[in-house]
Amino acid sequence: MNYTGLIIGAATFLCIGLFHPIVIKAEYHLGVGCWWMFLVLGVGCVVGSLFAGSTLLSTILGVVAFSSFWSILELFKQKERVEKGWFPKNPKRSAKTGADRMDNKD
């Protein structure tokens, strides 16, 4: 029996499931200015995937890489969801810090 597909499927499921709350917490505590952290993680996982010794590890690193890249988009969408009132706004963080300042041109 070959369990590789099931392992990759489970890893993908877990990765997507973990990145969802990470994006929510990152936007709440850091704002959209932390997008570069997801980029660095994604690029690091791409490099790791290219040089991984096994197909399974390479695939899982690829899944993490592209989940991280997708999280950059979701981070900015999360900001919009907060502005709509769907998620709580962090009262300790000013709306005009970091990359948020670039979005609000007033």
C-alpha cells in the first residue's frame, strides 16, 4: 500500500487549517504590515522544496510555501473583513501604522 497521497492530503488539510487562524491573529496583532513574514516563509519553503531529499518532504514544503503566499492575499482580505465589522479590531493598534498607513491615504 502507498500512503504518500494520504499523507500529502492530510498535511495540506492541516496546513490550510493552521494558516487560517494564523492570518487572523497576525492581522489582529500586527496588521497587514507583516505580509513580508509570509513571503519570507514561502520563499524559504520553496528553496527547501527544491533541495529536499525526498518527494514527500518536497511536496509538503511546496504546500506550506504556497499556503504562505496565499496568506498574503488573505491578510489584506482579513483587514477588509475587520473594517466591515465581521472580526474584532485590535483597540491597542492604531489604524494608521505600518502598511495600514499606505492603504489609508488621508
